[in-house]
Amino acid sequence: MKIAIPLASGRLCMHFGHCEQFALLDTDESNSIVGKTLLTPPPHEPGVLPAWLGEQGADVIIAGGMGSRAQQLFARNNITVVVGAPADEPEQLVAAYLGGSLETGANVCDH
């Protein structure tokens, strides 16, 4: 599985469309992180990031906040959306997600 995390200053960016980079973390069957790639996203425009992350092979995106339209576009690209995650480092978020202990709060995006 490949999990995408939008980053700002090395931690989860609370609004995925305004991030500096995406961390793509690869996991194996035993839920271990086996690889990490940092990518600079294309310029943010409606619909671009879900398609681009789909092209990168992302299966899941963990975000702080995301609008409902973006969530629908991720679903169309067969990418599971997790919102309300804290601004932690990507490895911490993925380990918690894989272990079933990722605590999520409110979706911090209102559009």
C-alpha cells in the first residue's frame, strides 16, 4: 500500500492543497514502512492533486482537512481519504494508521 501525506516543514499540512511536498510512504503486508519518497506537487487547481496522486500509485491520503469535492475526486481515483489527522511527522501518522490507533478530529476544511 502507498500512503500519501501532504507536508509543510516536514509535518502534515493541515490543508492538503496548500502543501509544499507530499510524502509517499510504501508499506508491506506486515504493515511496516518500507520506503519513502518526497515529491513536489503540481500547482494546486481543482481536481489536479487527486489525479496526480492516483498516477503516483497512492492508495490512501491522510490529511488534516479537505473539502467535500476533493474527497469525491479522491474516491473516483480509488484513493481512501482520512481527514482530521494531527500535524505529526509522516512516519508517525502512517504507523498509527496501520496500527489502527490514528486519532482523527474534525475536518479542518470548510469547502
